[in-house]
Amino acid sequence: MENRHDKTMKYTPILIDGAERSGRFVVSCDHASNVVPPSVGGGDLGLPPEDMARHIAWDPGAWGVSKHLAKLLEAPAIGSNFSRLVIDPNRGEDDPTLIMQIYDGSIIPGNRHVDAAERTRRLEAFYRPYDCALAEKITPGKALVAVHSFTPQLRGRPPRPWEIGVLYPTDDRFARPFIARLEAKGDLTVGDNEPYIGYLPGDAVDRHATAQGLPNVLIELRNDLIASEAQQRAWAERLAPLLRGALEDFDQDPAHMS
């Protein structure tokens, strides 16, 4: 389903749910929306609706999980209200994939002639406001949970076997006990730093948590498993106690306590 922007409302690049919550966690959703803001091509990147509904434009279901999960964790949820194809807030500003021209077999017409001035404009209008909103919430002592979703199969690639992937940097003291809890019941195929490597220098988790020495984990959920609100709520209810337990283990880790 396409997440269309309501043109009767003033556009904002940031989605925030539960801003007043002050628990230990912060939940982020870098690819919460497939909205193309009105100031970008009149709200159109030149892709057909079926492409804008695909994973290339956003992470389907991830924002719903983020909101439910954040409520259970007494945490704020912060999401981007612009398509990753407009500009990707999960990339460093110097990343060559910051504004994609082709993704999973689809050419993005609205990005074919983006020049330095347009790149800077999109950074200022969308990327940096979201980045600042996230930075304001991730204060010392917080733990970041970044929620994403992945497609069951990329074009021309084999099916992905995981229901959930857990991504993390070299410091796995938070991720490792979380993975162990996920695997404990034996009913999930858990990707350990799959379907992607969990450390990309300059990405959102690196900027806001890894570089600050804060506990963090990036959760990738297969998007066909979080298509409905009921599924999103069920995954949030499953993940919340496991994340709380993993953070307790992190806090008790001798290396962290020293």
C-alpha cells in the first residue's frame, strides 16, 4: 500500500510518536514512509505506484512495528516522513548511495539529473531535520533500536530464509543476548548480521549510537510478516521483553561496567 502525503496538511519530514516518553530506549525508523514531498518533483519521482509501494521506496510495515514497540518500551519512536529514494537518512552524507538512481532493477527518473545544488537542498530540507530530531532523543545512557524491514527476495536473487535479521557493529554485547533470546524457542530463522552486514561507517546507527559507545541493534523484519497492524503489534509484543532482557545483560557485562 502506498503511503500518500495528505496535501491538506503542512508537510513535515519527521514522524514522532510518544515524544514525551523518557525510558531507556529510543526507537528509530529510517525508512518509515514512501512519501515524496511536494517540493521534490511536485511529489513524484516518476516511478509507477507499484514501485513506490515496494521496498525500494521504504520499509513496509516498519513504522507500525516501531510505534507499537516504542509504546511497550516507554520510548519515543522517530521516523522519516520521506522516501528513501528522495534521500536516504540511513547513509552518511558522503555515501554515493545517498540518492539512488537505480535500485533493485528500477531506474528512478526523478533522480537521474540530481546535481550538487539539489543534493544540498534535499540534505537541508529532509535528511538533516530527521538526523537532528534523532540526535535530540539519543542522549547519554540511551539504547538505540533501529527498526527496518527487508523484502523476501530481491529480483534475480534466491529467496531469503530469515524471518528476522539482527545487525550490529563489532561490539555485540547488546546484540548477542538479544539473538540468543530470539533463538531460544527455536521457531525462528534468525539472521546474524544478515541479510546485510550490521556496520556501515557513517550510517544512522553509527552516527547516533556506535560512535557514542551506546548499546544498539538494528532489527530487520521480513516485510511479508508485518503487512498488517495485527502482525506489527504481535512482533512488537514479542520483541519488547527480549530487548529489555538484552539491555539488562549489557548493563551487567563486566566490560561495560568497568
